[in-house]
Amino acid sequence: MADILDFRERYEDPVESTRAAMDGHQTTIWTALPGIISKFDAEKLTVEVQPSINVLRTGANKEQRWERLPVLPDVPVVFPRGGKYALTFPITQGDECLVVFSSRCIDNWWNDGDVQNQRELRMHDLSDGFCIPGPWSQKTKIDKVSTNTTQLRTSDGKIYVEIDNDNEKIRLVDNDITIEIDHKNSVINMNGATTININAKNEINITAQNTINLRANRINEN
């Protein structure tokens, strides 16, 4: 990016020249960029990311051209995590993401954790990004997002776990098969399955304070 030159720097107006110099300095400060993941390392939990915003470069002859930024290697992935728990999901080539850049060099921290000195005194650099999977363009956005429940779902929405606070229910849905916990009515409903298998190494205990109802065209006992 060293060949970026703003022709305003040649003005005799000192205010405009100063403003141009400040604008030029801003081009070296990286905060966050959308990107496209090209490779995922499941062992190191890092990705290679192609920034998806081109930069406008201006040469000494005032010629301007749009150029791609370089692919960012070894970008740590941000998975939701706390205590002894973490939420992970497979990352595939072509997934969109947001890369957030640290204000200081992260190399020593990334290698050793804890509190570290900076290996290099760079600031807001393309080398110090963190990848947050999930942001999407209109081209890749998901459809049929629930507006009144929380879901952990597949992108196509056919399989999901849902928390419905208004109706006090939790649902596990796989296409036409549904398991629903209905707290308000104190009922567990299972629907849509052709077969339900229950296997135990030792015992199966079913206890009810009042009634156990079994309805079937045929009951097999082995």
C-alpha cells in the first residue's frame, strides 16, 4: 500500500494538504472487513480469508485502480466459548465472515497465551485479524428466520432446536419428526416418527401416578 498517493498533497492549500495526509494515514488503519473463507485448519482453529472489499490505489500519475487485498493466513476463528463449554460448527470453503483486526500485534499471545510482550510494534495491521463466522451478504443469507423463538438450526431450516419462551416449549425438529417439551401443560409430545426404538443394557422403568395407556394394532412380546 506504500504507493498510495493523494494528488491533494500537492495543493498549496495547507489545510487541504493536511486533510489529505490524514486521509492517507487512515488507509493504513485496519479495523474490520468482511471476507470469504478459502481454507479451514480444524487443528489450529484458523482460517485463510480473502477480504471481500477491494481497495482503490492511486499512482503518482493520478491513475486509479481497484485491487484485491492479499489472502490473510492463520486467522484465529472465534467460536462462542465460556467456562467448560464451547459451541463449534464445521467451517467450509466459501463461508462468509467478518475479520476484526487487533490494535496491536497478537503473535506472542496466539502462540503462548497469557499476557505477552508484542513481538512487533505494528498497529491495526492486516496480520492481526480474528475471524468471526456468520455475517452474510444478501446473496448468501438464510431464509425463514424465526422472529419469536431462538433456534440452533441448519441453514435450510429443516433441522433445528428451538426455545419458545412465550409458549414455554422446547422443540427438536427434524423435517417431519418433532419432539416437544410443553412446560405449560406438563406434556412431552413425540410426533412423526415411523419407529421409536428404546434400548437398555439392563432395565427400562416406566412409572406413572395414575395411568399408562398403550395403543397399538399389535404388541409383540419377546
